[in-house]
Amino acid sequence: MSSDAPAPFSRSRIVLHNDTAQAEIGLVAAVLCSLTVDGIRLTETVPVDGLPPMGCGIVLAPWPNRVRDGRWQLDGETQQLDLTEPALGNASHGLLRNTAYRVIEQAPDAVTLGAFIAPQHGWPFALETWVRYQLEPDGLTVTHGARNTGHGPALWAVGAHPYFRIGETPVEQLTLTLDRPEYLELDERLIPVRIRPVSGTPFDLRTPRLLADIDVNVAYGDSEAFIGRSEVAWLESSDGSRLALWLDEEFSWIQVYTPASFPREDGEGLAVAIEPMSAAPDALNSRRGLSTIPPGGEWQASWGVRYTPAT
Amino acid sequence: MHILLESGAVRAEIDTVAAALRSLTVAGAALTEPRLDDDLPPFCNGIVLAPWPNRVRDAKWMLDGTAQQLDITEPDRGGALHGLLQFADYEVFARSDDEVTLSAFIAPQHGWPFALETSVTYALTHDGIRVTHAATNVSARRAPYAVGTHPFLRVGDNPVEQLTLTVPAATYFEVDERLNPTAESPVEGTLSDLRHGPVVGSLELDTAYGSLTHAYPVDGRGVSAWLEAPDGARTTLWQDLDWGYLQVFTTSSFPRPDGLGTAVAVEPMTAPPDALNTGQGLIWIEPGADWSGSWGLGYRGPNG
């Protein structure tokens, strides 16, 4: 049976396991604290005694990434969100990053967590949201959902902020491949200004590249539609072991972020976040990927990872 | 979610969002402005303000020599207003016909490196309600704490502008143009003096008060404000003796079904505005320790 561990920063943690995989989930921000298959670490670890470093593992809802100046327009009216990134003057990563989710359903290998988003500054919608973590023999399936409990149509987007790795191999020695042909160019405040093809730019990750040579913090999208559920990104170790990230088509945007100074117990180092997002950065302004849920309507979509050991 | 409490002639409705008091009536007479929908409450009507009431200047404060940057929740004035739980959906921890306890976790976050388990208990009394706030520090370091609430008071159907408001407070906090406190001064001889019961219609206040003389002190609490109607009916606010502050806010544009009108918030607080910077009234809770305190409302009809 699953066990709850005390963890003040997450309120508490839930341990999931099956025969091969194990994951730890914290209630605050429904954070994915760790994931292993056959004892191989597939994500960076959120320490028990600290905040998720650099957003590690948290859920981003009802929008991922930034809203410029925390301001957007709804039916001709200006909406002003709280500024949760004061240094850059933006509203970043939604409204639930400090919220302790409730446990809705729990099994040894799965848990569903829920959080209500109340109408608030710059956000006049009511949404019941949830996240389900389901362990698989070779990885994890994460399903995000939302139900509009308000009287009018509600806007919605969701993302997740996992940092991936393959066991103890230094991240700079892994290769990253991302099957996406376009990226969003950013201004100095990290707000997108235009869509550009990756071809011929340092952002082209369509063939495997060593992470040591990659320095990005951009969102990738698609000019053609990606239909259904498909693999989109791969991390590979020189011994042939491999982690694949798959997405439902609703996750039409992917942020890749490679901080050189990700804090770990043994010091700072390179890490790689590959963030499934149902909408682009600043989507409340650009509407790129933004969903509209009718009153009483529901939305759900999944992403996940699969691990293949060296052969 | 709404929770209805009933006991005899007293009836209250509580919202799990911000642990807000949605309505409170005694024999049908309203003690507070009722909430009419599930939208963002107008002027913060009824919500709980924790772990600080009112604003933190520039959303910045110092903790043991380290600068803390809170999220800016009042972008036009640059402050961090009304704590961290004003949109939180509290959990129902315990419930009976006439009492409910709601709980919410305050996670360590930008500018707030502490974890607190907090709760709010609404318990009906013979003439109104008793509200008890509690906090347990589950961090490894001592945590500052302050709490307040934001009820708009009424005396039944009496037009609010015709009520008199009495607050036995000897000082008020002067503020700058962004409503940050600059000095605590005597109310004597100022328009902020509420010791002799001016008519609400004559007031224009968004003012914090200190040096409260709790009236009729008994069992560690006393009366901190009362509103009285021309016919003698009265709504009374009481606070624990260590709740030394309150904020009075008046507006002439409070939304009601029949249009905009005058309303008055009388907000019990354990600390004055910007307490994270001034330290005034701050409660420091040691690791593993807890704190609790109460305020409440009572009603007396025109015939006593």
C-alpha cells in the first residue's frame, strides 16, 4: 500500500510503486518529486526539505509559462493578474504553484489530486482541476483534467515542469532529440514575439544533440498538426538506454529549458526540463493553443515517459 | 463550496474559498453584507486575511537580514495585499449543524519561507458568531504570523449611511498615497476619531486603528466596534484582547441588487498594515508550536 510521508514543503508526499517503477508525489503544486524504473532515476529529485528547484516537477495551471505584465484582454476588458515574477513583471506558471492539492483517489500505483481554481484577480473563471499520476511498468502516465464550474465559458491551459535524466549519467553526456520544426522567439523578458522555423538556428533539436552543447529556454510548436498520441522527445545515454516523452495532441507546445546551474545535493550542474504545455507562453494574449471549456464542460489530456534500458 | 450553519434564530453561510463569511443573520436581521454569487467577492467581502492582513509595502520585507520578495497582488500600488489565502479553497476539517472548521496549508513560496497549517472555525452563538483562527508552524524555523478578516457590517435592513459607528481606538495609522502606513497618531481632533459614534454616511475611511480600548472586557475579549441604527438595534464586533487593531473601510459603491450604495467594512486584525516590515503586532510562532485567537459578532434588536 502507498504510504504518506511528512514533508513540510509539499504538505505531504505520496509514494507510488508497481513491480518496477516508483514515484513520489507532493501535494503542493501536485509536484512530481521523483520517478524511477528499475531503480534508474528518470527525473531530477525534489528535496524533502526545500522548494522544488527551478520549478522542478510542478503543475502549471491554468496557464504554463508567462503572461506579459500579468495583463490580458477578455471581451475588451483588461484583466490584471497578480505578478508572481516581480523581477520581470510577469504572471508566471498559473495559479496553483503554492496550492496544496487534495487526494481524490489513491491506489498503490496511482493517485489523483484535485485543486479548485476560484475566480480571482485577472481570472474570472471557476475550474475544478485534477492531475492523475499512473505508474506504468516502464514509466509514468500523467493526465491533466479540468471542469468548468462557472456560468460562462472558461479559458484553460495546463503544463508540467519535469526535469529528466537517465540514472546517474551526467546530463551533459546525454543526447536530446526533439521532433518539432518551429520555435517561439523571445524578447529580453522571455515573452514570445514570433514563430520561426528551427532550421538553421541553434534551436534545431530534430537530430540528436549532446546536451553539453545545448543552451535553450524556448517553446517549440508545430506548423503541421501532430495527431493523437505520439513520442516527441528522447534522451539517450551512450550505453543505449533511452527515455522517451510522449504527448497527446492537446499538448501542442513544449518548453525546453537547459539551466547550467540546477541545484543538486552534490552541487550545481546542467539539467534539462522538457515541459509539455497545452498552450504557448503568453497564450492568454496570443491565444496560441488556449482551450475554451463551456460551462459544465470538461477537458483532459495525457503525457508520459517510457524508459528503455541498454540492450 | 457553501456551508450552511443554523442554530435557533441564528444562521450563517460560509464559503470554502478564502474561508469567507457569506452571510450572517439573527432572526432574519443581517449582521453582514450578504454575498450574492460565486464571483470574486466585492471589496474582499467576508474573506480571511492570513498570514498577514492589509498590505506589505512593495511586497518586500527583511527576514534575519535577507530580503524577501512576495508576489505582487496589488499591481497598481505595488504591494502584497491580504496574505496568501484569499483565493484558497479551504478543506472542511470538521462540521456540525452550528459549527464548521476549515483548514488550509500555507506552503513556503516567494518571499514566505515558512510552512503553516492554518484553520478557521465558525461557531454560532446565541446572538451571532464566534470565529477562531489557528495556525501551527510546521517549518524548522520560527514563523511570523498575523491574521485579519474583512466583514462588511450591517444592522438588519437599516440603510448603512444612517448607522453610527463607534470604535474605541485612541490612535490611527497615517498613510502615504499608496496607502502604506507612515505614522501612528492620536485620533483626537481628527476626522478619523470614531470614539463618539459618527454617522457612517459622514465617513470616508480606509484607515487602520490602534490603541484599542476593548469595551466590556470579559473572558479575555472585549468589544472593539459597534454599529447602531436610529431605532437602537445594534451589531457589535468583539475581539480577543490581544487583537489590538482594526481597519475601517467605507465605500459608496458597494454592489447590491438595488444598485450601488454605502457600505462599511470593520476588519478585526492582530497586526496593523505592513507588520512584516514594522514588526508591530506580529506573532512569532516557534517550530511545532501553535497560536489561536478569536473575534465575533453579536446582534441586539431595537427592543434590546
